[in-house]
Amino acid sequence: MKHLMRFQHLFVANKLVWNSRIVVPVGLCRGQWRPLCTRTTHNQEAHHYSTPVLKHLTSKIRSTGPISVAEYMREVLTNPVSGYYIHNDMLGAEGDFITSPEMSQIFGELLGIWCVSEWVAAGKPKEFQLVEFGPGRGSLISDVLRVLKQLKSVMGESAVSVHLVEVSPKLSKVQAQSLTGEDSETADNENDPVYRRGTTKTGHPVYWYRGMEDVPRGFSIYLAHEFFDALPIHKFQKTDKGWREMLIDIDPQVANKLRFVLSPSATLASSTLLQADEEREHVEVCPEGGVLVQRLTNRISEDGGAALIADYGHAGDKMDTFRGFHGHKLHDVLVAPGTADLTADVDFRYLRRMTDERVLTFGPITQQQYLQNMGIDVRLQVLLRSCTDSSTRKQLVQGFDMMMNPEKMGERFKFVALVPHSRIAVQTRGKKAEQKGAAALPVSGFSELGL
């Protein structure tokens, strides 16, 4: 592991400064948790009930009855005709929220180091798949690829390929432009699992998929940054009569206005998704997130690799976190559906449970702690010393503060890693299996970087 820590140290302290494409944080970052607002806010009354998604949902509810919050989120975000993610570019200063890779190049650089470190720890497999879920504008994977290019002496002749899971055709075009310039093309057959392909500016083949099931098997490093928070959740409320699911119905007092209601009896979801030892009064469960973690677990345990999940979330102690964002401001989740992002904090205790201990799980730890362990302070100082432009220096400091400040993203965002059990066998050189839960393993980001 000494050689691994050495190249990590050298990279973080490298005097080379790449072109900084930092965006000054604007307004409210999606990762900043606030109590759910159930009233209409910031002059939403005027455009309350006129969206195509709302017309579709009210028609559906009138035909079949109240729908679950999960079904509501799925329709609002990914409906192929009018879904928010399908037709909108929601990121950046002009969008509805901003993410860490858009704030500073340092974030992606350090995640790139993590990818390389896990590849080295796995014995430097010749085939190396980089997989990202929901790549946004392509900023994160672009920074990761730049790190791989900078560490070419470490990567050697390994065959690196990039695989992006993206449901939005609009965003895939943005990603393709960022990663490949004009060197990408769409599939002739809409049923082709690879709906877009190309070659990155760093010379790596890149492919786009609609779901993880289409990504080829093989050694892979998986990145999921602000992905799980947008997966549909079911909401449940404890009552005197037992658990009841929170549903969405039409308000009988106001035409076409949506409202929350409780199911009169147990639903299939409330009967199957809740844990017997649940002590909270209100619970949000994301079964699609659980299924994805199970699939990641299967692939990592069978094919090798690792996964890094970064999102705002909790360890199974929060209750009502469902909220919307529009124009960097909190937005009533039931108002003008299809025009705002919908999100909920990730329950990391639930995700860890879904691994069934078939892989090792590290975290959750705070973003502040993870980036600190990865050497963000040293990297920032190197960039500041090498930068003479006062505006860029200011942006570097602002981006650092937004990512690390406990009152902003520093503590609200959490990091979790999934690695195979064989990872410990490699690091402990054959020690007994009962020691595989040891906490002092040198997994980058989850133990202190010795600079």
C-alpha cells in the first residue's frame, strides 16, 4: 500500500494547475437540508395547476384513485413525455441546483484518486470500467479522466472505458459535448442498450445506457454522486391503527390541486417495506435504491471493483425529508409538477442492510471528513499558490467553503463505499476471515491520508 499512498500524496501536492472551471455557488444548493414546506411559497399561486404532468396525474388519480409518493416521483421526474429529468438541464447557475463537481475541480480530482487507488488495491486489472450513475453535465467524470491521464505512469497499458447511466437524452447531449466534443453518435435502433457512444477527449471509449442492467459485466469502479436522492420513495406514517402509506390525491376543495392523504388500510408497500424494529413515527423507504445496491453488491462480489456513493442522507434517524427545488429555492413538492426537482435524503442504514453483508461497507462519513482524508486542504493550497488571478482564487476559496463548511455541504453530504471482501484479504495478506470487519483498513477517504 505504500506505493499507493505515495502516488496519492504526489498527486494531491502536484504543482500542476489545470484550467479551473469553478462556478461560484448560486443560491441554495440541493444538498442543504431544510424542513419540508407544505404551503405554497414564493408566488407559486399564479402557475399552480397548469403543467402537462399535472394534467396527466389528475387524470390518472380520477381513474384509479390516489397514487403513492413513489409513483408521483417517477411520473414527475422520468415520464418519457414530460418528465423533469427527460427534458431539462437542471444543473448550474441557470438551473435548479448546483453540485460539488460544478463548484470546484478539486472534488472530481479527489474522487479520481479514489478510483485509481481501488484499482491499484485490486491488483491493477487490465480491464477497467468507470461507471457513473446520473453524470449531470459530465463534470465529475471529466475530472476523473483527467486524473487518470495525469497518472498515466501508474495506469500503464490498462484498458479504461467509460460507462454512463443516464435516462435524460437532453443531458446525454450535454455530457457528450463536454466529454467528446463532436466525437459521439446515437444508436440507429432506439432499443439498442447503448443509445449513444463516442471517444472522450482523453482517448477513452464512452457509452451511454438507460439502466445499470445494460452495463457490461467486468471489473468496474462505480460512482453515484447525487443519484440515490432522486430515486422514488414511499412515505409511511405510524397511526393508532398501524402503519399507513402516505398517498397523493386531488384536493376536493380546490380544482386540480394535489394534497397528501393517508391510506385507509395497509398497502402492499407498507406491509413489505417496513422493518419490524422501526421506531420512527414517519419513514421514507426507497426500494429502487435498495435494488440498485443489491445489483452493485452482486457485481462487486462476483466481478470485483468498488462503489462510491455520495449523497445527502442519514443513518436511519430522519423522518420527513421529501422536498422540491426550483431556481435554487425550495419548492412545494405538489405544485407545478414537472417544473422542479424532487428529492429526499438517502437512508444509508437501509442501503447498508440491502448489501446483506455480501460486500464490505465503509461509512457513512461526512463529506467534510472524506475530503479532508483525501487531502483537499493540501490540494487547495497548491492551486492557490499557483494561481495569480484574484477572481479565480476567490472562486477556489468559495467552492472549498461550500463543500467543507458544516453549515453548508460539509456535514449534510455523506460518503459510503462498497468493496469486496477480497479487498481485506489482499490488504491483510490472508489473515483470518473473522478479522474482515477491521476498521483500520487503508481505504482512501475512509482513513486519514498520511501527507
